[in-house]
Amino acid sequence: MGWASGTYIMEDIIKAAQEHISETTNRREFYKKVIKAFESGDWDCQTECIGRDNAFDEALKELYPDWFKED
């Protein structure tokens, strides 16, 4: 059972990170830590946030490269 409402919170975090963390590399590293923290709370809807920030997408690709492999 996942924590679907975590997606709404992550969307707010992404907006705030874009406003306050200008460097893409820094945002990507920040997102990796936040994603892991959310996952420890049973968040399993990470892909719902794809497309909101390239840095978030890059973080997911680094954490889960198998999710992005083309068949």
C-alpha cells in the first residue's frame, strides 16, 4: 500500500526547490535525498512527478535507471 498523497507534497517541494535552488545539480542531489525520505514513508508514486522539473527526472533516473530503459 503506497502513500499517494505524498505526490501532492512532492509537487509543492518541487515548486519550492525550483524557486530557491537555482543550480540543477544541487536540485537533483536534493531530490534524491527527499525521494529516499518519502520512500521510507511508503511513497511509491514517484513517476507521477515526472515532467515537473528536469532535475527531479534526472534524480529518478540516477536512483532507478531500470525504470527508464527502452525495450
